[in-house]
Amino acid sequence: MLNKVRIFEVKVEALDTNDNPISGAVVEASNGEQTSTDSTGMATLEFGAAGVYTVTVMADNRAPSTFTVTMPTDEGKKMTARLADKVTYSGYADFRAGNIGQFYNMMFNWMFSSYGYKMDLSDYQSGEWTEWKIHTPDSENPVHLRKAFLKETENGRQWWKIKMKGEQIEDQYVVEVLFSEDRSSIRRIREKIGDEEPRERPVTENWYNSPRELTSESIEGAVTEEDISVEIPAGSFTADLLEFGVSPSVALMLWRVPDVPGGVAKYLTQNSEDESMIYRSELFNYGSGAETELNSY
């Protein structure tokens, strides 16, 4: 009974790798409590019962941070979450000279999630691919990334491919990824940079944070407009507009088009107060017939 009455709390501090505060980061606990960090990078989580809770801190275009707190042992403590540096992109040369680990964060975030939520509203069929044109305020040139569902293995695992296209063959990057049965973890990664030979990348347990899937009720509840026109590089479509408040300061909008792989033709994250863009991703092209380029299976 006391556990139901008393409220425990912890302070959560979100910092980048240089110890600068990250504002607008989403802080979520396994008891359903959710908040976001203020301009100083701080947030407060409350718990109504003793126990062990998982806390996840997410900011767009950064790798999430997950840790546990135990109540009442951690009552009143400040927990610090350091999120990997935000990735900017100004061309392939920047990619080739940069930290490849950061670009894994960029690719997996932009291709599979936004603020930790799964962005595909329907399943890809084997061989289906989509190509995206991604805009950020920090980059002069949009990023072109293609993702494809290659095949499902006999034990239910899935091979996916992500490709960064360049004007020349030496300006291309291809990565093929083997996900576990429920896509909760990555088991293998093969990559090819430019005209080099494909190589196997080391993969360790628990470094990949799988996106969380929205419930069907949440998806339908977010529909604000139906059968509206949307113009994107891939063409003109009739879409449903979905709007989510992923935190008090961040809004996420999706344009749902059932006839394209994944069921989404455009998504946009923006600041809720001034509606300034955080990033925008638009479908550039799509199709079927994708196959392995790296002899991964």
C-alpha cells in the first residue's frame, strides 16, 4: 500500500559525447512514464512503486541510451545518458573520411525508425525496395539511401540491404544486415565501400536498439486528415496524414500510402513550437527484385 502512495523520482541528464546538454530528448521508462529534457538537458521521471525499471533516452539521429533504475535504492539520484554525436552529411567524401560507426547510427535511424519508433506501417515483401531523399537543416545536400528486404531465411531471420548511392562506383556504400527472427537484434553485417571487396563487420550483442512498434490503435488514432494529396519525388499520391507528439517539443508526421512498400511515402519531424524542420524524408523511388550484392547468403 505504501508503494502505491509514495512517489519515487530520478533526474535524467542527456549529454552528447562532449558533455553538452541535449534538449528535447525523449525519456521513457518501462512503467509508461514519458517526458523530455529541457534546455539544460534535464528531465524528471516519477515511479509509483518499488521495483526495477528500464529507462530509454532517445534523440533523433543519435543512438539511444538504455539503463535501469531500482526504486527506492536510486530515489533522488541523477542518472546521466550520453548519446552518440549527431551525424551530419555534406557528401560522400565526408562519409568516407568520417567515423563509420556514426554512419551506422544514421542509416539505421533514418531507414528503420524515428525517435525510436518503427516507421514502416506495413510489411515489405521479399525483394521490395524503397529509396529515400533525406533532408536535414545541417546538410546542404540531401542524402539518398535505399533499403531493401532481401529474403527471409528458413529459421525466420531476415536479410536487409541499405545502399548509399554515389555518382561513381567508388562513391557507393552497401551494407547487408542479418536481423534476428523478430528483428530485435542484428546477427551479421557485411559491407562494401566503393570498389573494394566485401568484408564482414564485427557484431556484438546488444549494440543495436530495435525500434518499438506502434499499436494499430495508436496508428489509427493519429490520423488527422484522410485522402489528401502529397507530392514527392516518387510521384503524386493520395495519403492519410498521421501526427504524433513524440515529446512536448517534437512532432512527428507520417503520410500513409498503402500502395508503396512499408506503407509510408513521407515523414517529417519538427519542433512543435516554431514548426522548424528537424529532418524530412521523402520517397524518391521504389520497386521490387532486389537481390544480394555481397553474396551474403
